[in-house]
Amino acid sequence: MLENIKGNLIVSCQALPDEPLHSSFIMSKMALAALEGGAKGIRANSKEDIIEIKKEVDLPVVGIVKRDYEDSSVFITATYKEIDELMESDCEMIAMDATNRKRPNNIELAELVSYTREKNSTIQLMADIATLDEAVQAEQLGFDCISTTLHGYTEITKGKKLYHDDFKFLKDVLENVNIPIIAEGNVITPEMYKRCMELGAYSSVVGGAITRPKEITKRFVGMME
Amino acid sequence: MLENIKGNLIVSCQALPDEPLHSSFIMSKMALAALEGGAKGIRANSKEDIIEIKKEVDLPVVGIVKRDYEDSSVFITATYKEIDELMESDCEMIAMDATNRKRPNNIELAELVSYTREKNSTIQLMADIATLDEAVQAEQLGFDCISTTLHGYTEITKGKKLYHDDFKFLKDVLENVNIPIIAEGNVITPEMYKRCMELGAYSSVVGGAITRPKEITKRFVGMME
């Protein structure tokens, strides 16, 4: 998958149960729109959505399963169960929360990585991180690439946006790790996408700005409030 | 309908048969996303889509029927047939091509307006125009409002964009007609939407930038080509 996405756009096609577009059918058509628009990869949530998407488009998929657990704030591919579901989806890459937060049942991130590698040696692994320390750790754990997905979405990084200070956090990660870095999280405009790629991001994941019409509508309406 | 949309956003939810999201179901969910995002009106194409949308959201709808005719380049609600279909859809407003181009079967625009008024006196009429002359003519013909939809999309206006020269065309129309003017066509960013409203647009229709993920993807991908 990494070869396909180098220098290219990944479009995230997700709609959780409480969102207006929640439907594997709709997500598969969103993926088709992304393909026709020039995207080279898809990020998608849940085994069901990924299976539908793979019927519709011939693009590599980064799979995640978002699921809430009572004993942890980690919700992106948090346990063995989600890894197993993603293996069944035939996605080319699995992304998982790679933050330093406690996982459900105190599972260690390193254990999840080993588990995935043992079950399927060809599937690639993306580390969704929020801080520089987590990025460095992810490289040490043998992830194939790192995504800035969670920067701004953990207790420690709350309120931060990837684009703050001309993408300073992205620059810091790029300087300190050697595996491919994917810019993700608040890449909202074409100009921001361009800037991330110019700075050296290997690829960028854009989701809400393309596939969440409710969020886009809010951004328009918000201009006049 | 005009009261509802005053100072507010209308989201156009359209996907023609050759587009990836072509589906009345998907369009109804797009309309739901628009509603949840704060839109106060929907513009939609075809009786089928409008009926589905009206099941899903309680927002006024501007209806159109796009259909190609061999003897004319007019394709937005071009003849009596499309008017009849829209009457059956229960839309609150009908938008029709109000350019000076020859219509199919040489029907006159004035005849279409009279026909609609006679069949249903409560339905409102929007004139989709491309030039200032057409805007002035639309007001004389008794349209309830004018939309700049076709500016840039007719032979005479080819290559023009609504946002050119700080929305000069919109300003010209605003200065020369007294009925409400809707800014539509190439309102691509929240900033453009804001500018149109500040200049005095009664409302603005945003479509592609919210509900056409293929077009949005293209805009991102295009930055790196």
C-alpha cells in the first residue's frame, strides 16, 4: 500500500452510526467519488464498510475499527477483537491508536503489533499518534508508517490543530522519525494539503473536508454567525 | 420559501446519472447532513430525488429537472413536462433556465411562467440567469427571485466565474434588480459565501463544494499536479 500512496491523497470515508451518511453503501459510493477525483487510497471504519468499499473500488484501504471501551479513551482499533475484524475485511493496512494512553484491559501496544504481524505478515501497520514521543515510539515498535491523526484529540494535545504554527508538529515529527509520515487530522483545505506535502509528508489523509457534508455545511454557515 | 432562506444557506444536493453518488437515497441523506449542518433550504434535481428528500428533511426545496433536448442547449426545467413533474414533487419553489437562449420547441419563457402560475399559484419561481439583461427580464416576467446559477455556463458567459473581480457580476445584478438575488455557481469556499452575503445576496446556493466529493477530491489532488 505504501507505494501506492506515496505523494498522493488518501480520502477517509467514514460515517459513524450517529452521522447522517451512516451506511456502508454510501461509504462505498464516497470511495468511488474519491477514486474518480484522483485519490490513491481510502481510509475506512469497520469491516462492513471496508468490504463494501472493496466491492466498489480498486484502491488500497487503511482499515480501522472505532469502538468505545469503558476502561479506556482509546477507540481506534483498540484491542485484538478489532484487529481480527480488520483481517477479515482484506484491507491492505491497519491503523491503530498508538498513543501512550492506557488501552482496554491494559493491553500493550507492542503486544497488538506482534499479534498482527504473527497473524498476517503482509498487512501493513499505521500508527495513529498525537505527540512526538509517540511517533518515536511507533518507529521503534516497527510500524510501517505514522499518521498524525490524533494530534489535538487526546487529553495532552487538546485544542491543538495540525495546521497551527505552519504545521510545526508535522515538521517536528518529520525531523525525528525516518519511516513515512502521513499528515492527517484537520487537513481541511487544498492549500493545507499542498503545504503538508511540500513539507515532506509521504501522503495525507483528508476526511471531513471531502466526505462529511454536515461538517462542510457548518463551516459555511459558521461564517455568518 | 423566501422567508426561510433569507440570509441563509441553501445546499444543492444533486448527482446526475453519470456521477458516483447518483441515488435518491444518498441525496436524501445529503439533505439531512445539510440540515444538521445548518442549511435552511435544499436545491435538488428530479421529482424522484425531491420526494425522497422531503421524506427525510423538513426544509423547503427548490426543485429543478435537468434534461437534455436536441434542439436547445437549455436543460434546467426547460419545458412544460419538467414543470409538471416538479408540481408533483411538492417542492416549494421551481427554478428554471431564464436565459435568452432558444428553448426546446421554441417555447417562450413567459409562457412557462404563466403556465406555472396558473397551475399552482403558491409555488415560487426562481430564474436561473447568466447575464444582467436576463436578470432584468426575469424581474419583469414576475419571477420571485433570481439566481446567478448560469453565469459562466452559457455561450456568451463561457469562462466567467461568479467570484471574478470580487463578484462584480453579482454586484451588477444587485444594483439593477429589486427582487431577491441568490448567489449561485462557483461559491466554493466559506469565505466566498460570506462575501456574497455581505454584498447583499439574499441567500446563496452551495452545491459541489459540499455535496460533490469527487469535485472536492479533484481540488485537493489538483494542488500537487
